[in-house]
Amino acid sequence: MKITVHAVGRMKTGPERELADRYFERFAKSGPAVGLEFGGIVEVPESRGQSADERRREEAQKLQAQLQSGAVLILLDERGKSLSSEDLAARIGQLRDGGRKALVVAIGGADGHDKSLREQADLVLSFGALTWPHQLARVMLGEQLYRIATILAGHPYHRS
């Protein structure tokens, strides 16, 4: 299953980008052994819309235009469901084993995700009740994807 990250906004050079790149690289190397391929990160510019609703709608349209038919959509949103790493790994493993070919994990813009995307998503996922800067959300997502690959492989990185 090919996993692609869709992110609104660009990640600037700095320690956060270096850390995110490190985890995504680890995932790219460890994922194929468990049937997970890293499809990369698609960055789209933040909308210049006048209102938050307009910005969310425009950003949602950009994601929907790139979403291939049949792809699983997971949105990162503080209002989403909080799962353990094991539970998320199990869900992704089930999707992979069920024959799903593509999964997109989306990090929204500063105004969050449009309601239409939340309704369309297969899972709205939260990294906790706190609001995280996009740079740290990307780092945490990269780490969790790497952790998921290690959990599915039975690797000792994840010690639960």
C-alpha cells in the first residue's frame, strides 16, 4: 500500500524539517518489508481566501483533485479520534491486507480541514487534544509511520 502525505503549507529548512525528513526516510526504508511504500509528501500552498471557510474549501479542493479513486483518506485534526500506535498500526495493516492500494494522510492548513473532507475521510485522527504547529505535526506523523512499520514487522523499536 502506497502512503502519501498531503500537507498544506511548506516546511522551511531547520531542525523540524531535518527531524521530519529523518523519520520519513526511516519509514521509506522499513515500510516495503511490511508492504508499505512511502509515496512522498505533496505540499500545497496555503489558500489566500478572505475567510477561514473559503480557505478551508479551497484547500480541500486541492486535496480532492489529487486524491485517486479508492484511496483511503486519513485527516489529522485535533477534533479527531485519538488512537494508540498499536491500534493505528492494526488499522493500516487491515487496510493493506484488505487490498487497499493507496492511503493519503492529510495535514490541513492553519484553519483546519473543511467539513466536506471530514465527512469524506475514512478516519479523522488526533495526536491529542492539544493543537500542534504544522512542523511538529509533520515530525510526529513521520515518526508514527515509522513506528507503524516497526510494529507490523515485530521490530523492538516499539516497546509496549
